[in-house]
Amino acid sequence: MLVGFQRYLIENGKAENTVKSYCLTVRGFFAWYQGIRGQPPERLLRQEIMSYINYLRTIRGLTNRSVNTKLAALQALNEFMIETGRQTELVLSKRDYLKVQTAYANPSTVSKDQVELLRQQILSERGLRDYAIVTVLAYAGLRISEALALRLSDVDLAAREITVQHGKGGKMRVVFIGDKVVNAIREYLLDRPAIDSPYLFISRRGGALSRGQMNRILSAYSDSITPHTLRHFFCSTAIEAGYSINEVANQAGHSNVHTTLRYTNPTREKMKEKANLL
């Protein structure tokens, strides 16, 4: 069933990371169900889904947001089972999702000094490739998956544009870049091995780099900076530099401007500083 479910997700345009996440969640649900019933489920029952939610919250201790992520995968599984004739009833919908309070604070947690220190450390110890990747994440706002999927033909340094061919939800967008990104990529291209590979950032074997590789590289230099915190940094810094909400949403590939609006709020640290003034 999992192979068919995976194919169903791909055919419905789900992103690669979403497909992996959903399949992992379904495997976890099947393992939980089999541990209780002794066999995998032939169809989904609402009461079993409710029991699983209770297990995730009380035994696993997951937050409501994390539970909802898993419910999204099970909802997709339910729709797949209906479409393939395994069952007829829809037992799960968005009305079953748990309530989550929207965070107010700006999610950016790192300063420009921290980011610049990281860039210089990466440049001196890791070289031009990793320096260029970190610069793209911090000053172009790409998701790590988007940056690592870039092809040489996606980058136009003369026009100062990067084309993200397959963003979140399969959407294409054009990202406009400044001197930091242009110079970092240009220097890397002069040093890039002469390997016949379409990818911009290549591994030693000429293939695309993995997210795991970049996560390990950054974790060796910082406990607080990850590819995702660099994306938060870009959005927050762009707002401070005078970008409009819609401009940041376009650059970052946000489908909803409400996501972007969070970056206009003070950070957690600034809110704590204000609390001390009371």
C-alpha cells in the first residue's frame, strides 16, 4: 500500500520532502496500529484515528502543531484509500486538526554579526562552495532544498536573478539577488570543478548535495544557525532593509502573506527586553 500511496502523492504534485514526510508518518501509524491489533489496517476507522491522536499527545508528548502535521499525512492516506476503492468513507478532515495559537514573535533568532561570522568561518575553513551556499540561504532567502536543487542554467549573474524551478508546492519563482550573492556565486564558479553536471552546487562525485550534508556542515560551526534559521534571517533583514511585505513574500516563496507578516513583529529577545521595562 505504501508504494501506491507514494505514487499517489507524487502524481498529485506533492513536493519530494512532503512525500518523504507523509510516508514516514504513515509507516509510524501502521507500526502503532499493528502493535495494538496485530496486523496492519485494511481501512481507516475514525475511532482509531482519535486513539492515535491521543497516543501522540499523551505518550509521545507531541505539540498540537506536530500532531496536525501527522494528521495531514493520514488525511492524504484516507483520500488515497477512497480513490483506490479500499474504503468509501472520509474519516478525517481539517476540522479534526488541533487548535494552534499563531506565534506572534518574529521567528528570526540570529543576528547579522552571527551570520557574518559564520560566513567568514565557512569561507576560511570549508571553501567557496559552502560559502556560496550559506550566502544564498542568508541573502537570497531560498529554502535549503531549493538551493541544493539549483542548476547552472537557473542562475543569471548578469541579470542578478535566480530562478527557483520547483519551489514549495511545485511553484516556480524568480529571486532577485544583490552583490553578496552575486560575488559569492561568481567566485565559486571560478573554483568549481570541471565536472559535467547540471547542478550548481556539486558533491565530489558531481551530483547534487544532500540536506543532511549541509546540516552537518553548519552544525559543526554553530549550535543555533541552521539552513532554516538563515531563511528566517533573510526575511527579517529584508523587512528591516525596506522590502515590502509582498516583495519578501515573493522572494521567499510564501504562498500566504500572513507568514511574511510575522517578520514585522519584534523578536522574542526584544519582547523579553521590553518585559524588563515594566
